[in-house]
Amino acid sequence: MPTFHGAATSPPGSSRPADADVAPGDIAVGVVIGRASEYFDFFVYGIASVLVFPSVFFPFASRLQGTLYAFALFAVAFVVRPVGTVVSMQIQRRFGRSAKLTVSLFLLGSSTVGMALLPGYEQAGSAAIALLMLCRVGQGLALGGSWDGLPSLLALNAPEQRRGWYAMLGQLGAPLGFFVACGVFAYLWANLSSPDFLTWGWRYPFFAAFAINVVALFARLRLVVTHEYERQLELHELDPCDVGELFAEQGHNVVIGAFAAMASYALFHLVTVFPLSWIMLYSEQSVGQFMAVELVGAALAAAAMPLSGWLADRIGRRRTLGGVAALIAVFSLVTPALLGGGIAGEDTFILIGFVLLGLSYGQAAGAVTSNFLPHFRYTGAALSADLAWLVGAAFAPLVALGLGAKFGLIAVSLYLLSGAACTLLALRANKALSAVRD
């Protein structure tokens, strides 16, 4: 396996040679474990926003209105995520990378498990909703703070001819996290009565999140606190910079980095969270059956990601993103026919959508990270991801369900089409800027 070279000091008493190499595969394992735990937390909340929260926290509203309220709270985490990134960078400057990561993942796990302990609206009234929003804010701040620089390190140090492959490995956490979260909820939904599920059954996935985060924390700390990794992170200047200076000097790269993956981020929640709400409200298909289809879709997304790495290493990551964005644009045009085409059409939408998600999301992280000067790369990559989630994915379930219910599925089609157009325009702008720099 290709390795990173350089003299590194071994800890006293360690059996590791002083000039030990750090394999890209080791970083990839840490990235996959870390991302899978984060996605599990967020998908647990997303699925509960459809199956649980309308009944438990918004029983005073219609099912549609209650789901829209839940999706509004869903978006809150992405709104505060950039704040979490900036605050955590200050923690890292003062106390170190491991302290920042520990605080962030503890907050993420505590916020998620805290949701499992919340009373419902019937017990606490509007205070229950306020507490749910507080926990959701905690999730968003924590996710912003969980940026450890390992994805950038992986992308920068992977063999040049295999950078697309290694970039894809870090993204595998998304379908894995969704698969586990959806699987747990599908099992509980199928084996509990509706009163039991809404009373106590839905809380178990939130409790499980804390245990998963503990495992992820130790897996990632094992990497970021070792001398070899610290040296590699410092070598590439993967440390916080001043945010004001970043936007003054390279703010355009933050914006381009966010919009370059817009098609993928727009699609992300339109094939995971939104369709479940649409089925719950407007379809004859049972929720349990549809969740089984989503599990198959998640497996297809995971299988498509290696293909995205293979493509990126042959035609380039930006061309891969552009090509898949064009496919997503075509997919958006047939979305109304599929989602409105009965059970067969709904299932087809999910399966094709997840394949496209795997192909696009596999290369969505840090597609233009190399644009940043080394000093700005760590903070620039983190804020680019935050902005991409905010403008691309945060409000996707809320907008798609709200507009779809009022104007029909054509509104969902246009929303997804706009994401594909943003990606193509951003990639074009990036190419033009690269030509000017050259």
C-alpha cells in the first residue's frame, strides 16, 4: 500500500520505528468510522422527523404540518454548523486538536442521547419543542467542531493517480450511517405496536448513538494524537487560520467549493429523508416496505462509490462531478413521473437516486480543496463543507415536502434541477479561475 514518508519521532517505549510510515489506508479507516458515527446521529434524527416527531412533539398540528415543523428543526443544525466550526477552531488553537475533537463528539453524542430522554408535547407542552431544538443546535455545533483535517490529509497525500479512490473512502460513512439508522428504525417499526413505538421504542436508536460515538472518538483520537499524524498535519499546515483573513484572501474558493458539490448535497436528503415523508403522507406503500427498499438503496450507494473513485482517477474528479451532475439533472426531470407512479415508480426513484448519490457524493468532499493556499486549507475545507450542507441539504426536506404538497412533484423536480445547475456553473467558474491562475 502506498505510504507517506518522513521522519517521525516515536513515543518512548514504542515498538514503532522512528521513521515509520503512515499508510493512507489507516487514515481512511479513521475517516470512515468517524463519518459513519456522525451520519448515524443525523439520520436517526432525520428518520424520527418523519416517523416520530409529528406525533410526539407536534400532535396539535396535522400530519403534514407536523412533519414540516420537524423538518424546520432538522435544518437548524446546518444553520449553526458554521458557528460550531469557528468556535471549535478557537478551542483547537488553545487546547489542541484532540481536545477539540473530544468536546465535539461528546457534545454530539450527548445531544443525540438527550433527545431520547425528552418528554413529549403532552407532558411538557412547548418546552418539549424548545428542548428538542436545543438538542438539535447541539448536534449542529458538534458536527461543525468534529472536523479533524483527516479527509484533507488523505486527499493531499494519497498517490496522485488514486486520489479519487481515497477521496471516495471517506464518503462511505454516509451510506453506512444511513443503513444502520434505517435498519434499526425498520426493525423497531416492524416489531412494536404503534403505541409502544411512539412511547419508548423510538428512543433506542438515540441511546445507541452515544455508544457509537464513544467508539468513533477513540478510533479518531488514535490517529490525530500520534506523532506521525501530527507531523503530517503540520507539514501540510492543516491548522486553523483566521476566518476573516480566509474570506478576504480566498473567500471565492469557499463559495466555489460549496457550490461545486451542490447537485450531490441537494440529492442527499431528497433520496433519504424526504421520500419517507412523501410515502408516509401520500402513498399506498407501507412504511416498513419502503424502508426495506431504502436499505437496498443504501447498499447500492455504497457499491457505487468505488465506481466514482475509479472514474475520478481516469477522467478527473471535476469531470466526474460534472458528468454525474448532468445525470442528476436528467433524473430530476423524471422525478414527478417516478414518485407519482405508484409503488413501482417510488421504488425505482429510490434505487436510481441512491446510485446517483453514491456516484456524486463519493467525490463531493474537497473537490476543489487544492485551490486553497496551504495556510487556508484546513479552515477553508471545513467552511466549504458547512456552506454546502447549508445551501444544498439543510432545507431540502422542508422545501421539497412543502412545495410538493402545495404545487405537486414538479416543484421537487425543479429544486433538484437547480442543484445540478449550480454544480455545473461552479465547476465552470473553477475552471476559468484555474486558467487565469495558470
